[in-house]
Amino acid sequence: MEKFTGRLDETRSLMADLSELIMKSLPEVKQRRYDVAWKEDGSPVTAADIYLEDVIRRFLEDRIANLAFVGEESYSDLIASDANMGFYAIVDPIDGTENFCSGLKEWGVGFTLWKDQRHLGSMLLMPELNDRLMTGDSVTPVLSRIRGFSSSICPEIVEGIAEGGESRLMGCAVYNLYNVVRGAYARFTNPRGAYAWDLLPGLMLALEHGCEVLLDGGPYDGQILASDRKYRVDIVNRRAMRSSF
């Protein structure tokens, strides 16, 4: 196998192969769907989360030498912003686990790859919906007036919904970010915050497709995110808006 260097064509090929592997693994993933445990914060984790993260990790480590890997389920105290050199992958094997273990199809896989603090490529994949978006793909925006919110209810979300208009709470960051990038949402807001594995793939794709991205209240310029803290986000796709917010 040739050495992986991180060129765009290599990265797109890697992500396409990873997507195919995940889709082929879907029967095994679904078999583990209802094997649920609970984390200290009260959120669910299934045997499928752990299984799929291991599948993804082994695939990437076989393709990329000396890879630093951060997955949601195996994360300890490695901080992404300290990874100054070499290849660095951040993965959420099943984003929207509450949806997944409740039998809903709105869940996804988030993947982003970096080298020496430089973004190489990102992918959002929703296996049961058969939808995917990755770096280099073209998007034809659809017109929308929908504002999506994260599902962690807080006063800011209640106030935003109360302002009127069309709102959606779907319980999956990958699904939400995919939809604001392609224009099915005119805006997506998470005022409570989420981790790098929830957000970073979608944030990079949002920038690629011309969305306005605020991170913790200020403009986001595409830097890698630390994996030990949460970030608040607000993304607007003005090309897709039917009305202004």
C-alpha cells in the first residue's frame, strides 16, 4: 500500500472507502442497537458505538501511519489542539445515540482528518438515511425558512422557538449540520455547546460551502478544536434562506 500523504484525492478516496466500510458494517451495528449502557452524564452508549468506533479506528490506522486518533467512546485526556504534528483524526462513531437506541434513523457518523493543524477533509454520513457529504462534494442549496436547534433544552432554545417561525429539534448534530450546509435549514443553533467530535466535521463543511459560522459568539476561522471542552455554535446558510432571522 502506498504511503498516505493527505492530498485531496487521497483523502476523498479514504473517506469514500470508510463510508463503504461503515455501510457494510451496518448489519453488525444494528444488531448491537439496543445493548445500552449509561455514561456518568446520563447519556446512552450502545455496544454499537464501541463496535463501530473500533472498526473505524482499525481501518484508519491501517491506512495512515502514526495516526493520532480521538474517538468519542475511547477519548481520555488527549487534547486535539496539542497535536501540532502529524495526522490527526477525530471521529464520532454514532452521533445521536439517543435516536439510534430508540429506533430512529436520524443518527450519523462524523469524521474529520487533519495534518499539522491543517484540515484535510471531513465527512458527515447518515447510514440508515443513505445520505453523505464530504469535502469536495458540490451542494445545490435548497430554500428553507427552518431553524434547527440542538435538543439539549435550555432557555435560549425555548426563547428561539417562542420567537415564531419553523423550528426543528432532531437530536443529532451530524444530521443538523448536514442540513444547514445543504440549505434544508436556514440556520442551526446550539447554545448549550458540544464537543469537537460532534461539531468539527460539520463546521469545516459549513465553511467550505459559504455558511456563516459563529463559535462561542465569534467568527470561526477553521482552527482545530480542543477535545476536552464544549463549544457553542450558530450557523447561517444565507444562500438558502427564504427569510432573514
